[in-house]
Amino acid sequence: MAEIHVPQEVIDALATEEAKALMEGLQDPELRANPAFLAKVRQFLKDNNFLTTPETKGVKEIKRDVSHIPTFMELVDEA
């Protein structure tokens, strides 16, 4: 199989656009609550060796909203 050589500028541009798209998605309340989207964000962070710890700026402010836990039937009705 022949190797394809992609210029570094193209790779950098693609990576930048991917990061921008993920950031825009995190600003959207629906996407931010979507487990599939969040899995993509986590995979991006993992693939690019980003580490998040409790000391990371902003992490301490993240709180889990458990005031309403949807039932399975609620999720089915929304679909």
C-alpha cells in the first residue's frame, strides 16, 4: 500500500477545526448533555494526551445535576 504524505499545515488545520467544533458543541446545552457527544470529547482528549485533574482550572466548579434523573420511558418518549 502506498503511503500518502499530507502536509503538516493541512493536519494542523484539521486538528484546529476539530477542536473548534468540539468547543462549539460544548456550548450547546443539548450536545453538552448528549453521552455520545461527550464520549467524542473524552476520546479527543485521550487521543491527544490531555489530562484533566481536580487541580485543572474549572474542574472544581463542575457539578453533577442529579435533581432530575430521567426514566427510561421519558427518554423513549423524547425520541
